[in-house]
Amino acid sequence: MIQKPNKEENKVWKLLAPIVVLTCIGLVITAALAVTNQLTAPVIAAQEAAAAQAALQVVLPEGSDFQVMSDVELPEGVTEIQVAGNGAGYVVTATGRGYGGDMSVMVGLDSSGAITGTKVLSHGESQGIGTVVTDDGSAFQQQLIGMTDASGIQATSGATMSSNGMKTAIQAAFDAYTLATGGTVEATVYEAPANLTDDVLAQYYPGASFTDVAGGKVSDAGTVVYASETGMMGPVNVAVFFDADGKIIGAIADTSSETPGYGQPLGEGEFMDSFIGVSSGSEVDSVSGATITSDAIKGAVDIAIANLETVKAADAVTGGSTGGSDADKGGETAGAAEAPANLTDDVLAQYYPGASFTDVAGGKVSDAGTVVYGAAQGMMSEIKVAVLFDADDTILGVVADCSQETPGLGTLAGEEDFTSQFAGVTSADEVDSISGSTISSSAVKDAVNLAIANLQTVKEAG
């Protein structure tokens, strides 16, 4: 007698059958992928190795027998240093942050440290905008050939962030060359954000007395560490507040130059509070609509965390105070300021006909008036300024060297249409920044304010 299948068993099988079938299909596909990967992985690896070898020959054509240097401590931003066995030079692979994220750049340097070629290995820059910088043979990359330092690099108009990312990678490559050839590279010393005031310090460290050191401030109550990363419109300076146990109790960022309504509001408040207690900036989510600025702040926080012990062990800065930013300290920096390159005898004669000047620390003095120097960081360079005062301490004019700023944008801050607006003012804040050249024109304003603060110091030096 034939036994009929149990109805309950049929129901169970109907439920299990699709699962069993799908599982079998998954196993077959997984096995197929594993076999495919085993077959293709060596081919892909060989192709990548061939591409890397070809890139070596592009950036250092005279080089051969390349070997990775494993006995050199890599500077920040550098992933690899290779030396040519035939003595032709070095090839450095470094990274810089552009508009679309990190870009990996291979840089060839001959035995004297001059750039022989560059190639962008990977990037996320916008097609037709950032790619005018990253494309092989671009005008930006052509200007680099023969350079031995990054100070003269000119940004490409309309692709400033991509240009800055490349400049960062190139500077890292120069640092790597210095280390590879037995030299030393000074660690970057970051500056305080402009919105770090005594009131802010008192909020986080009530009653504490601070000593200024290179890269921050130290006290028994904790440590303040400065850092900076490139945001949407330029450098974003950050101060991270650590307690005595090395835990983050707060942070602020100077986002005044970032995009209004997007990156600009992030420097204080809810976003900065989200770093309290974290051990890495990556633990904080980026802000939608202000990704570049928020990522810059996160990166700067990571730098500050990495530099905490260095700042704690740093020597005190001569003439340091218990609180406030460098911008609050007036005459302390007067002696360090230098004249802008475009301050000539003809310019002086234009404002002070027949006057004879005596050079003093931070400027020039005469019976006709006083010239005071100031400086501030622009988009691409330190901008040096000379403020020309008459005998009654009224500003007659301003000379600013913006020759290293972005052509057609930052360079506008050094032209007379802008600098002539400072005549007669008592504060540079009375002059509006230039739209499209905010960072450079703001730097000129900061330098003018510094000169105003240092006027009496320079006069006394005379």
C-alpha cells in the first residue's frame, strides 16, 4: 500500500524549498566569485604594478631601479618615498585634500630637490573644474617643473580648493625629500583661531592661568591645542580644549571666511560641542550642505589630538600671556613684521615728499610721519603690508604685497582700488572685504589692524 505524503510535511517543504534553493544559488555564486577572484586578482595586481611603474617613469624619467625607502620617517601626508638606484632622485607619493576629498599625487624630484614631474593617481574633483588642475599636462602641473619649494605655486582660477590640495601634497613631497636626504623638517606650528578669547577660555577653564607655547596654551587645568585644515574658502583654524586628563571638553573654529549660512555657523555651538569626549574627529558626523567645512574641522581636531603631547611638552613663547589670541597682543609682534616688497622709495616720496626716514624694528620713522609694517596669512601666502601714517597718526595710505595670491582674485587686495579705502580710517573693519577675494582682502585688513595696534611701539623704537 502506497503511503500518501503528509499534508503538514508538504506545507513545511513549501516553506523551506525557496530558502534551500536560494541558499544553493548563493553558494554557487559565492564559489564562482571566489574562483573568479583567484583568477583575476593576480592580473589586477600586475596591472596596478605596471601602472605604478609607468607613473614612476613619467615623474622621474631619468630614474631606474626604484626602491622603497623604509628607514625614513614619513612626514604628514606622505604615503611612500622611493629612491632611484641610479642616483637620479626620488619619487614621493603624497596626499592633499581637494574639493572632492583626498587626492593622491606622485611627485618626482631630482637629486637637487627640483620637481621633474607630477601625476595625480586618484582624486574626486569635479569634471571640468578641479580636473583642470589634476589632469596630466595641465597648466597647473606644468608650472611645478623645476620648483624647489612650494611658495611660488599659483592657484588655478575657479579651482582654488583643488589647487590648494595639490600644493599641500607638493609641500609634503618637499618635506619628504628633506628627510630622505638627511635633513630635518620642523613640525607645523598652528595658530589660534581669531575667535579664541579670554572669555572663551574662562568658560571652559574658570580661574585658570595659561602659558602660551608653540601650538597652543598650557595650564594646570588643561591644554589648548591649535590646528588647521583647508575648508571651502581657505584655512579653518581650530582650538581644541583638553582637560587635565587629556579628554576633550570643547572646541571652537574660526569659520568666518566660510560660506554664510552653511559652513560659517559651524565654528561655535552644537556642531563644535559634538566633539566633547571623542577620541577621534571621525566619531562626529559631517554636516549635510557643509560637508567640506565640517570635514575640515574634523580633520583639524584629529591633528590637535595627535599634537596634544607635543604641545604639553613645548617651550613657553617669549612674551606670552595668560589668555587671548595673538591678534589681541598688539605690540608683541611688531619687531617681527617686514616691509612688503612693493614698498619703494618712489612710493614713500609720493606720500611723504622730501621726507627722510630712519629704519626701525617694524617700520620707518620720520618727522613727516610713521610707516608701520604688518602681516597676515592670505589664501596662498603671507601678505605683508605697510601702513603710512602722517605726523598726527592718521592713515594716509596702505601698500600690500599680494603678488603670490590667486591672479585676478586675491591679487585685487593689493591694488589701489582696495588699499586706498583705508585712508583716514581708525580701524580696518571700516573697509568691506572684496567679494570673491574674501580671504586675501581680510588678511590685508588684519595686517592693517595689527599695524594700527603697533603704531606707538614703532614710534618709540625710533
